[in-house]
Amino acid sequence: MQRLRDRVAVITGAAGGIGLATARRFAEEGATVVCADLDEEGGAKAAEEVGGLFVRADVADEADVARLFETAFDTYGSVDIAFNNAGISPPDDDSILSTGIEAWRRVQDVNLTSVYLCCKHVIPYMRRQGKGSIINTASFVAVMGSATSQISYTASKGGVLAMSRELGVQFAREGIRVNALCPGPVDTPLLRELFAKDPERAQRRLVHVPMGRFAEAAEIAAAVAFLASDDASFITGAEFLVDGGISGAYVTPL
């Protein structure tokens, strides 16, 4: 499929995981991809692989974010898709009883403030064009609770979901769609490392997944490509769950 031909897409957190898988999928579908990340080696490698452009950017820094979208526009002449995906989930973000204020703020800055900044700086380009698709990475934890809390992460993703809904409504008549992607647990290197150290922790989570496994990053990328494309032309302000059925489950299959 070439649903994204002649479109310019900016992806934050493009050096690995969902971001890298989406860069590959976007390129396969014909898009020109701008890969943004703090990881210069990984980001540059991703951009080279997909024949795109790497921009080093700290998504929590407004000047960097403004420069990212300005560079994309100046280089390619448009910004048609923004996948605001960068995020962190550090080990010191835990229960509300043990998470310090600095850990709280760091996660909020990277996971929520960055999405605010990216939307703030990409929307003017899309308004000028009269069209655009923004996909913000939230999470299934934005719609359901967990006793194994990462309190700032959960709160940040709830904020991304609410903000995406509001922007999707606000700019709908200007041709700009804004949706919140809500993935379930994804089999990324970070998750594999975490759960390889603690198989019991992994099993505690897998038992709640009706499909009995974690998602592949490519499966999430396929959902992003759909939301970016004209196949999703009547979808905006949505919480788009790609979670293997977790959020709909009470008792899972044996």
C-alpha cells in the first residue's frame, strides 16, 4: 500500500521501539520520514534506513521542538503527519507513596509536556495547509487502573488522551485530525529486559491479556499508519485502543 505517498511525517522517539517500527511502516507506505530523537546514533541510523532525515531533539525543550518542525517544513515543504511518540517509563516512577517529585516532573515533561509542545508547533503548519493528521501516544493505562502503578506515567498518558480529544474537536473543521493511540504492553527491547529479569512480573501482566501475548511494535505501527492515512478520514478525537483486548476483559481465556 502507498497510502502515505507524497506526505511528510515527523516521528519523535524514532530511534527504537514503536517509533522505529512506525518509521519503517510510513516509509513502506510512501511517506518521507523525519526521525527525531535524543539518541543521535540510533536516530541517524533509523533515518538512513528509511531514506529520511534525522533531527536531534529534546522533546521537552520548546526551542528544540520548534526547530524540529521548522526543519521538516523547510526541508520538504510540508508537515502532513506528526506522530508524537517519545516517552519514558523510568524505574523511580512507582507507587504514589514512593515516587519523588523530581521523578514525577521528569516523566510529565517527557510524556505530556512534549506532546503539548509538538502539537503547539505543528498545528500552525497544518492550518496553513488546511489538512494534517496528529497521532499522540497515550496508553491503555489512560483508560483503566493498575495496582502495579507507575503513577506519573499513568497520569501523563491520561493527560495525553484528554488533550488529544480536545484538539481533535477544536481543529476538526480545519482539516486537522488528532487522535490518541492507546497501545497495550508492547514487546520492545526495554520491556524484554525488564521482564527477563522478573518472569513472575511478566506473567502477572500476561494473564490479563486475552490474546495471551504482548503486542509486536509492527502491529502498533500498522495502527498508526491507518490513523495517519485517509482511511481514517472520519476519525478524530478518538482513543484508539490497540491492546489485545485488555481494556474489554473481565475473565481471560485459560
